[in-house]
Amino acid sequence: MNPKVKSQRRQNIRYRIRRRIDGGTSQKPRLSVFRSNSEIYAQLIDDNKGQTLASASSKDKDIVAQKGNKTEKSKLVGAAIARKAADLGLKDVTFDRGGYLYHGRVKAVADGAREGGLQF
């Protein structure tokens, strides 16, 4: 598949998802997930103000030190973003899978965040 076509298709999926989800406020931020080939990133975003409230990634020092495959590290990223949200006093979020299928590493981030106390 042509890389340009593939990225455009994912971009269209992202826009479609963003239209349907409600959230992105300071009380109920959007939990956005980005997955690269080797790393995974999660952010809590307030769309009204256009700012990131908290972020976590598989490049964080405490997660890099852990042993495990990419899926296990993704679960740790979800738990880390849940801890940071709890520090901010946030409990409810809207999950934005970012155009990726809800499977594998994206699902592991969601499971880790739920186990950490986030509700979505």
C-alpha cells in the first residue's frame, strides 16, 4: 500500500473519531494515544484551551527500566497516565484511539489506565 494513501486514510479515521467523541474539557480531558513502531505515547488533552494536561510514554525512565515486550510496556504507560491524572484530580476521561484499531498495544494502554483508576 502506498504510504501516502495509508497515512491519509488514518488521518480521515482520526477526524471521524474526533467528531464523534465528546470530551476534551478540563473536567473530562481526551486521552489520546499515539503508537509508533517502537514506542507508545499517551496524553491528556484539554481541547477547549488547546493544551496538554499530562503525558506519559514508553520512553519515560521508570518504564524503560522495566523488562517486557511492547504490549507490557504499553500497559505501564496506561498506569502512568492514570497516576498523573489522579495527581491532577481527574477521574473521567474520553478515550481517543487515534485511528488505530482497539487491539494490542492500544488496548493495553486502555486496560492499564482503567486499572489505575480512570473511567471512560
